Amino acid sequence: SRLSWIERLVAKTVYGGLPKGSIEKSVEFLKRAIEVDSTALFPTYSLAVTYRRMKEDEAALIQLEDVLELTPVNSEEARYQKNAETWLAEAGRL
């Protein structure tokens, strides 16, 4: 829902258009992914980022606190966890 005009043009040219969706649908799917595997760090972090884009700061911070409780399984997830830590510290939650 937040693509630039050039990204939309490329999607239309390459794929024939953008798939139907919304940021609210993203929240729904991410929550479902967390229900399926509550130990997965990526969907929890992604939900925090999505809430931040929606300007739902408290919901984002709650998800970030959950991220810190999870165990990263690769270096990318470790980076997400470090980002969550920084974000929480900036919000005065650490």
C-alpha cells in the first residue's frame, strides 16, 4: 500500500499490476503466522514494523518486547532482534 509511483509502474509492467491487499490484511496474515509458530522471530518483528507504519506505536512496542523474548535462528534474525532492542531503548522501554 506504500509503494512509490516507480515501484507501482514496475509492478504493472512486469507483473501486470499489483495484487489486492492492504496493510490491515498484512496484520491479519502476520498474526496468523505467529499463531502457527509463536517462536518465529520474523513475523513478530514484521508485525511491529507494520504497526509502526500504521502509527500504532504501543502495539509496535509490545511486539518488539516479544521479539526480545525469542531466540534468533540466523544472523538476519539476530539483526532484527538488535533493531528491536534499539527501537525499545529509544522509546524508553529498556
